[in-house]
Amino acid sequence: MTVQDVARQLPEIAVLREHCRSMAAVEAVLSPEWAYRYHSFNDHWSEKESMASMRNGAGDEYSIVFSAAGTYIRGFDHESPMSPFAEDGPWPGVLDEVPDVFRPCVEEPAFSDEDGMPVVTACIWRETGDGAWKTGTIDFPDRATDDPDGAGYLFQLLIDRSPEAFQRWAEDYYEVPVDLEAVRHVFSSRPLTEEVVSALNSEIALAGLAEDMAEIGYPMS
């Protein structure tokens, strides 16, 4: 699977944004310490932008910037043969066709190394009003695996957005049982309740999540 395959399977912007927000909300309950979370969401990343992010602690990550202009997705698989560190710059085609409206995202220091080089192996974008997600025209490396840019791995939970898929992933990542009904509750965008919090993590109370939920922009009862 490549970034082009992923782009064909992503939902509308509003659906993707809500899904990212819901994943972050569940993980805020599972992992009160932000540093250990896999998925995060900042509803106020800038004055006019929200951002969903993923980082696995081993060097792989993605960032999704939501703005009035649309949505920009950047992914980085550190083991990809398309790594900019292996090629001394982004792989040809990955960023070349990104519209000007998203150039600030391409050049964003948080998405670049200390020399200003974009840290990216996969990029997807969609302007407000577009009928589909878009990617660059890319000649993928012949020596690559079935996932040359890491997109299939990086964005797997954006393609399979079911509560069951997230539950399986979370139980493997956090090595604890994860209540499926509680995940379904949050994935339905219903306000977070004391009961749902307790089902996911009996060691934390709803009140203790107020700051996290305000950052995520997720409703509480």
C-alpha cells in the first residue's frame, strides 16, 4: 500500500477530523501522561488551525493540519527507503505538487529537521471544496516493500476507523484490556462520562481530564 492507496480510502475531512479527535480522547483516558500517548489532538494548535498527530516513540510519526483552507497530512516512516535522510531531501514527487495554500505546512519548523528539511515520506492533502484527497505523482523505489513510503503502516487506523480496530491496537500498544463499548461511545462523539472513563481507566476520574479534553476539543458531560 502506498500513499496513493491511502488517499483513495480516507473519508471526508469532517469525518477524519472527528475520528482523530476521538482517538486522542480515548488515549487521554488510557494514558494520563501525554508523553506516552500514541495519538494526540490539539484543537488550538494555532489561532486558525487544529492538528492531529501520531508518534510511536521509535521515530515514526504523522501530523494532520486542519484549517479553513483544507487539510494537510504529513507522514514519516524512518525505515522507509524514501526517507529524506537517505536521499538528502524529500523523495521526488512527494511534495512537488502540494498547493501553495499548504506551503506553510510544508515549511513548518515542527515538521522539519534542524536544517529546515521537511521530514516526510508520505503526503496527502485536500483543499476545502475538493472532491477527493490528492497526492503527488511519485515513482516509488523498485527495491521497496509493499509499503515503500510507510503510508499503510502510518495511517492504518485512519483507513480502518472501526472501534474494534482501535481496541485491538490499543490493547496491543498499552498491554491492558480496553473496553469496547467505551471506545464505541467515544467514537460516536458522545460526551465523555464518569462511567466511560471508569470503564477505560479506573485510576482516573472525569474531572481530572478537563484540561486534556479542552485541548482536544472533546465534550464532557
